[in-house]
Amino acid sequence: MKELEIKTLIKVYTYEELSDEQRMLIDKAKESTSLSYSPYSNFAVGAAVLLANGEVFCGANQENAAYPSGLCAERTVMFYANANRPNVPVKALACACYTQGHYTHRPGSPCGNCRQVLLETEHRYGQDIEILLYGEDEIYVFPSAKSLLPHCFVDDDLRG
């Protein structure tokens, strides 16, 4: 038997320590929480993506009484960006969560489905997507979607 260890680098920042571009993307994600339709969970998530051409797209979670029919903010914005600018790589994605009258103190994290979509987009364009997860107390910055989903499944795995 042998053991394998997987490590993920997460940089932790305060808002003031971020670059102007990162702060702008975080601000857009925070603003996007107001676009959430979340009457069941009362947990609003906003997301913003920065494309390689400088464009920014925003999205928010959209719930449905039949829970599987809803869509997370990350997938909402990623599908929108990929559908509208299919030839432009995604450079970064920021997410913010809002509940009970305030942004969460700790950063929220994308669900497994969203991680897979982020990974696929990263793989599609052959470049990393920086992931910024906002919390009032700290902001997590991941260098790539793959760092959110180590030992991941991509199209190369379909070839055997």
C-alpha cells in the first residue's frame, strides 16, 4: 500500500490587501447578491466573472420550490459568460454570500457541481481561473478551479 497526499494552497487576504482588479470583482459579486431569487433558503449568492478581454459578467443564485431545478450563482454566471463569449477565456471568478441582513463572515464555497463546471471551463480554455471567495473577516483566493477540486475528473479521463 502507498498513500498519496493532496495539498491545496489558499491565500487569505483582507479586502485592502487585494489588487484593484480583485476588489472590483469582489464588489461586483457582492452587488450581485441583490439579484438572487432565494425565498426558500434566504441565502443569497452573487458571482462575477472577469473575462480575458476585460468584460465582467454577473449572476446570482436562482431557487425553485423543486430544489433541483434551481441554479447556483457560479453556474448561472459561468454559463452566461460561456454562452455569450464562447471564444474568450475566463480569467477570474468572485463569489459573495448574503444572509440574515449581512454578508457572511467566512467565505462561502462553491458546491461540487459548480466546482466541476469551473474546472471544465478552465480545461476548455487551457488556463487557470483565479477563484476569490469573499467573507467579511477574510477572503480566500485560490490559484485555480483545479485547486478547489483536486484529483478531478476531466475529459482526458474519458479516454482511459
